Amino acid sequence: MAGRPSDAAPARGRFVLNRREFLSALGLAAAALAGAEGLIVRSAFPRVQAGAAARSLFDRIKGLPPEVTPTDKFFVISKN
């Protein structure tokens, strides 16, 4: 079929992508960006620091129950 963009010869000196190549490149760019962001976040905020900050925050909140419930505080349900 004449007149379709895929049938037309690309202009000289221009870089032309078809839809499939464009979407593939877009997906690769998005994956690379997400991976780079993950590396930056991991290096800037290691889990150890985040865990320590969370523990410190929860230690300062009054009235929270303890993390581990003592065994004498559990209730027992028995079937008669």
C-alpha cells in the first residue's frame, strides 16, 4: 500500500523509529531509570539506618504495646 509511513523511505540524515522500536526503547529507558533510582535510594538510605530510625520513632510513641506479647498475656480458647 502506498502512502503508509512504513512504505515511505526515511528522509536522509534523519533517525526514524517505528512504533515497535519506540516502545521497546521507551521500556528499556524506564527500566534503566527505575534501576538507577533503586541504586541511588539504596546507597543513600541503607536499610540498617531506616530500621534504626523506625525503632527510635516507635520507642518515642507513648502507649504502644510491646513488640512481643508475653506468654502470660495470651488468652486461651478451649472447646468444651
